Amino acid sequence: MTQTDLQTEFDSNTSARRVLSIEAEALHQLAAELPEDFERAVDLIYHNSGRVIVSGIGKSGHIGNKLSATLASTGTPSLFVHAAEASHGDLGMIGADDVCILISNSGETAELSDIVAYTRRFSIPMIAISSKPESTLMKAADLRLCLPPAPEACSIGMAPTTSTTMTLAIGDALAVALMERRGFAAEDFRVYHPGGKLGAQMAWVEQIMHGQEDLPLVKSDTPMSETLIEMTSKGFGIAAVVDTEGRLTGIVTDGDLRRNMANLMTHDAGKVATQNPITARADDLAAQALAVMNQRKITVLVIVDDENKPIGILHLHDLLRAGVA
């Protein structure tokens, strides 16, 4: 069979499904055969006063870099040290209070030898991730996260595919376990993610909303002629209706106007308004406010304080401009 015949018979979808099935099966196996030292590794890092130093070379280095970034962004201070650069001065980045995670699928990566020796010389705790329990790296480690045997997903069984997927997954499991153990909350997450769309989604409502001066406010006994003027002048398509104490009792929307069109001008705002409207708080996450809007199919929220008094207003367009939606 010629090379052209092989190319003609090749099916990309079949190849993709085979790869994904092999890797998915390996992840199920990893979950079922979680490394014996996993819980001890979480305890070690949790009680550690320094940083988590992650190192590897090649594909393992790329995975290690991602693991370090995930740890750092979820409350565990971490630094990736390139295995080759470590031998040329970067060993100085590793402190006595740190914990090292060294990654090598074979466990025989020569470039890691200097870091291994350094951790042993200065009694720095070392966690190894490898698929070879009897390898040099695993024998030298204090704790071992051994990956279960599983075939690589490539057709020749050599390119790091399944092994890197499992390494990435065990790294994520480690980071999330630490995150949950620390009680790392959404507000903590936002501290480390102020930029981009993720940062926007983690913003507070008070950072995006319009203030009290922009609120279209009317009293319950305000005639609808005046209510319409207030709605039009503020441009949000609603009017917030408050009682004599300034507490929100309802809102007048475009839908309310249509439902009461026949005798609209004979009513006051309290009569036309939708009672007990959906509101939000200034200390809600912007993403939470967006979720409420999507669920209730509305485009504007009145922001109230603890006494249910309006203090601001948030429109879907504000969330769009801020990059939340």
C-alpha cells in the first residue's frame, strides 16, 4: 500500500475518538488508583511555610509550568524552575522552606539530577510525579505520585500524550485539593485574576453599577405622567418605586406600561408597578448579577442596601461594557 493510499484511508474523526477514548480511560484508571501518597502530598504542601517549586524538562516541563501557575493562582505560592537552568544558578531560587515537585514520566531525566541532589543535600522535601515506581527519581523522592500504566495515545506509542494528560490531571487534583483545604473563595480568586474577562466576571456589582444620582426614583403616589418623565430622563426603561421611608416596594417597567395601557394616566406608580422586584446587592459578584438577569430574563437590576433602600442600578449594557457578559 502506497503512502497516498494510506492518506486516502485516513479518518481524522476516528483518530480523534481513539485518542480521546484512550486518554479518558487512563484518567478513569488514575481516579480509581489514586497515588498512595496523594493525601500526604496535600498535607505536606498545606503545612509548608515556603513555596512549591515545580520542575521538569520537555513536555513534563510544560505541564509543570502549568501546574505551578495553577497553584499560584489558587492560593499556593509556587515557582517553576527550568531543570536545565537550575544547573546554571537557578538552584538559588529554591529555599530551605520550599517543597519541590519534580516531574519525569520515565523517572530517569538526567537534567533533574542536580535538583534532586540539591534537595537531598539541604533536606528540602521532594515530591516526584512519574509512571515508573522503580525509577531513580521515585526512589529518591520523599513522596511519590505514581501514575498508573497506560498506553500513549499516539499510533506509534511514543509521543507523550496519555502520560502528559495524566500528569496534568494529577496536578490539577493537587491544586484543587489544596484550594479547597484552604477554603479559597471567589473573592480570594479575584485577587489573583484582576485582568481579562475572568477578572471582569469576578468584579463586584458596586464597581460597575450606576450610583444613586442616576436612579430613576418615584414615590408610590407619584402620578404616572411624572413617572414616565422620570423613566425617560434616566434612560434605563424602569422607575424604582419607594415608600415614605425610602425602601423599594416595586418597579415600573415597559411591560407594566403595556399591561396598564388602557387607563395608564389615571393610575399612580404604586398601582402600575411590579411588586417585590428582583434586586441585587453592591457586594454581589457581577457574574452573579448576570446569572440572575439571564435566569429571570430581565436587563436591569435595582441595587439595594441591607434596609432594601435603592443605592444604584445595573443594566445589562454595563455588564457588556465591563466584559462580564
